[in-house]
Amino acid sequence: MAQHTHEFVENYDGIGAFGWDRNTDEETIMFYLQKFSDDALLKIVVNRMTDTELEEIYTLINRLLKTHLTETEYHTRFLKDGTHQE
């Protein structure tokens, strides 16, 4: 059974516009990230990215994870490894 889901993008019927209001912004970011993380699209985009672009994305994601997740959430929600316990 797959550990990762992308159900939001499959069911989203919002306007997908940024700058409208906070809720729409959040939904739009979720929509974009799930669309962007599609395996077939990533194979194309990542291969075409510069080393600097790869590092920028890696750094941004790590900063967001460290800022917004506890250590336990990082392991259970992001890594999905179930190895960390408080």
C-alpha cells in the first residue's frame, strides 16, 4: 500500500488563484505542489533544472520542514519512517 497521497489535487474544484484570500492561497499552493510533484512531470523538470535551482528547492523545503514541523511530525508525516518517538 502506498504511503503517499495526492488526493487534494484529484478532488479540487476551487479557482486556483493566488492573492484572492488566505484560504484560496493555501488551496492553490496545495494544488500546485501536488501537480508539480507528479512523477512524470518531475522527471522532466528536475532534469532541466540548474544545480542552483535544485539547491534552492532543497533549501526551501528543508527550511519549511524545520520551521513548521516538530521532530516527531518530521518523521511520521514527511519521512513516514515511524522511527522517532518523544
